[in-house]
Amino acid sequence: MVTRAFRNYPFVPERHAAQLPALVRGVDRQRHSVAIVGGGIAGFACALALASYGVRSVVLEADDTVCVGSRAICISRRSMEILARCGALKAFLAKGLPWTGGRSFFRNAEVLHFSMPHDGNQRLPPMMNLQQYYIEKFLLEAAQESGLVEVRWQSVVGAIEEAADGVRVNVDTPLGSYGLSADWLVGCDGARSVVREAAGLKLQGTSYEGKYVIVDLALRSERATERLAWFDPPTNPGSTILMHRQPEDIWRIDYQLRDGEDSEAAVRPENVIPRVESHLRMIGERDDWAPIWISLYKANALTLESYRKRRLLLAGDAAHLVPIFGVRGANSGFEDADNLAWKLALVIAGVAGEELLDSYSAERVYAARENLRQSTKSTEFMSPPSFGFELMRTAVLGLAVEHDFLRPLINPRQTQPVSYLDSSLNGSSVGEFSAGPVPGSVAQECPLTLFASDGVHESHVTDLLGPRFTALYFTQSAGVSRELGHLEQALRASGIPFRLVMLAREHPANGSAGCAWDRTGRLFPMYGAAPGTIYLLRPDGHVLARWQRGTAEGVRNAIAHTLHASGSHSKESAQ
Amino acid sequence: MIESDLDALYGELCRTLSEVGEAHAPLLLARFALLAIEQIGDPERVRALLASARHCADG
């Protein structure tokens, strides 16, 4: 019998002490603007994103460390863009392993070699593998560096009471309990969220029966970073096996349990190790390996119908549980945080009405449903829920070797940014556009040359975004009308973070700081733009409105509409 | 037919087979094959498809 000694992850989490704030009659003396329950990916991402708008928050985390064990490992390009806007991407890029595609095998034959959308216009890879403990550590470090995030460890949130102007929660720590008041409470406390329970909201959807064993292991291998899948492999007949490389010679292997297999027995090392061993030998890995972590996974496809109840907001796994296939779990947590932060910041600043937060719920519930639709298809293929799916999958896999048209059915449908095409916030698309992102979708990436006060840089469209509304103004040679020139100042004077960026078709004259040049000539056609075109982008990089010939008034009205639009209605204007 | 059509039809076929159950699925597929033969309309094409279905990777 094969036995293997367990090893630890090459990561030792820092343990954080509990702390009590200064109390007045058992209540935190400080009233908080935003309290975030849960210091995981969604919670830290929320805190970090809020900090980028200058909003303070306190994070209440039940544990004393960042997570341990086998959790999320894939970060999408969209999540990387969000991290970049928060100024936190550098550490992720330094440690993570970028990848662009993968391969699937049926028995001995390769039946799919897929690539995620990637071309010379991109600055970031479509996907990066990084263990969740690193993701959380880097988020935590960036949040702390901002000086606006206070993390309280070993702090378990108990009773939650809503008040007219905020929320009062009870916090239990090993040093004692206390009350805490906040204007807003964001529940990022995962699948068993207490905030969700306090809001009286229920997850709805489907739970799948198929079970996967997830094994993290240490192995030195030259194999590339890509997503690998084996259906019915000769060494594990009837099983489906997935494999991913993680940094520091850690590998993840997932395999599906056979129908009727006892899950308690299935995760025992004596049953896991031989299966992993035979798989590694089949694919030609001869080196020693060691198991690190074994867990069991069952797919859930669930979401709340609303992520807001007055002063309570839900994000990440507390709001939705998405099957792992297609890596939409942690990545949708980043997108929730990105969508929520700018809206909450503008409401707190008094610039936007509270109803802007309803659009957070409407847009992210819509995104969750889109994510569930895609990941459900992946799950039905990876883990067939009934006889029909099983039979048809076998037919597809057998035919796909020679019949290319069936291969898309095997594609794991990796996460893509969701477009909020029906969002109530969307303004209009005015004039004829032959190309370019429509209102509600995310800005398209393109290289450009940026003329900044500190010199000339090779850059990209997504580098131009920041914690503010951004107007991309397409010009022939970096000229701008007087009204547009004054717009930035005027909007900022009313508390609206905004920046106008000129995108010049011709090399702009020296000294045009803050202007970018379409060096490759690809940007104008990609956006269907001519001199005078404006794309107005939300702080999260989604297009708010666009005009073939834009004006300062148009931009001002579109922003005003956003700040006071109700999330419960669809937009009236046509695209 | 575009990719999303294939996707949707695949799902509908899977669900239909599950609904009629394992015992009745072969008959359903046989009926479907006969109906498809009529639509294909070309005897040589039908023979080639039958051969492909028979000799695919899993035999």
C-alpha cells in the first residue's frame, strides 16, 4: 500500500491578538461609518476599495489569521484590474502564476485545447493562480498600508440590531464582549453569514449531489501552468480529475467521487493517496510528492434575491454561492466589492442618494445569476447531475476527438466580466458607433502612450482608471473645449471625483501632461471613436454613457442621473 | 447554428433523456435518429454519420 507523509503549506500565517477598543458603558466609543463582518477576500477587498475613496472601515474577523487550507486559487483578469485600481496588484503579480488556457483529455486522447481571450492589447494575463492565504495576506497588507482600515481579529459578531440611522452589533472576543455602532454594515462573512440571517434573507437555488475530493500537494514538476482535466482516465476509470499548478511547487488535484461512494471514507488519506499516486504516475510525474490538505467539495448554485436591506449590505459568499467550475467564487467577491465601494463612498460623502445602493443589489444579483447560469453549465458537464447528462457527456467526449464542433461543450467557461446592460444607471449611447463597449459593459483594453507630469510612459486604457468617474475624450491632437476643460474642476467642487483624459489620435505636442496618445492606431477603431467622442466610465470601469460627439453638459447630466437613479427601475433611454 | 444554440440543445437533450429515464432513452434516441435521417435527406451522408457514431473514440 502507498503511504505518504503529510507536509505543511510553505506559508505560516501570522497570528493576531484579540483587542478591545476604548469602551463607554460596554460600547465602542467610536461610531463607525462602515463595519465589515468577515476578513476574507470579499471583506478585505471591500475595506481596501473603500479606502481608495478615502472611506474608513473596521473589519471584524472571527479567526486570528488569514485563511488556511485549500480555498480559491484562480484570480481573473477582471479581479487583477480591480486590484490595480486599488493600488494593490504588485504583490499579486510578483507571486502569482499567470496562465492563458488549458487542455482536456478523454481516456488517452486530448479532446480540447482552449485559450481564454488574450491578445496583444492586454497588459494582464487572463488568469493567475495564487493561494487564497496569499490573496488575503496581500489584501490585508494593502488595506493596512492605506491607514484607513482597522482589522479586529478574534471578534465574533453576535446579535445585530437595525436602527433608523445605522446598525448596532454585539462583538464577542476572548477579552470580553462589547457593542459597536456603525452607519453601514457589510456582511462578507461567507456561506454561514450572520449578517444575512439578521437581514432575514435566504439563499435560493440548487445544491448538487456530485462530490469532489480536493487535494493540495507538494510536487516539483516542470509542467506548465494551465487548467488540466481528465475524463475517465485509464488509471481512475469513471472519474473526472482536474489539476492546477499553484506557486511554490504546490499542486491542486480535484477528483469526482463515484456515485454512492461514502464521502467520509473517501477523504481518508489511505483512500486519497493511491488515487493521486496513480494519476501522477499516469501523466509521467515520477518525483516524490506529499499530501498537504484534503477536503470535500459539493457544488452549490445559490443567491439571495437582494443584497441590501436598508443599512445591511451583503457581498461575496454571504450573498451567493457559485460552483467552483469556471472560478467565479472569489472573483465575484472582488467584483461585488468593486461595485459596492464607489456607491457606498458617494452615499457616505452625501453626493449620492441612498437609492444608489439599490443598484449595487440589482447589478450584482444580475451578475450572480449570469455567473450561476454559466457555472451551472460547467457543473452539469463536470459533475453530471443525472443519467441524461452522463450519457450525453460520454457521447460528446468520444466524438470530440474528431468532431471539433462539439469541443465548446467541454470548455470550462472561465469567468468573464458581466455587463450590466439593463442597469438603471446606464445613460445613452448617442450617435452611430461601429464598435466599442456599450453602456453597462466594461472598458476594452488597449495599449497607449501616456504623457504624465513625470514623463512619458507606455500604458493601457485600464491604467487611466482610478477611484473616480473618468471621461475618455477622443481628440485629434490633444485639444479640448473650454467647457470640457472646466468640467473636472466644476464636478470636483461639488464633491464628485472625476477626471477627463484626452486620447489623441496624433502624437500630441510636447507638454500635454495628462494626455494619452493612440500610438498603435488601434484605440480609435476599437472604440468606434472619432475626434469629439466621449466615453464616460464609472469608477468601477463600466461604461456609463457614450457620445459620438460629447459635451460637458452630457457628461454632467449622465453623472447626475447615476447619483440619483433608483435601482428598482430599468433605464428608459434606448441604447 | 451558433455555439449558444448547440449549448442550449445539448442541455435540452440531456434533460429529456433524464426525464424519460435510462430504460426508455435508447428508444427515444432511435426515434430521434429516424427523424434526423428524414431531415438530412442524403443516404450517403446518413451512412457516413452512422459510421462516425459507431467508430468514435470509445468504440
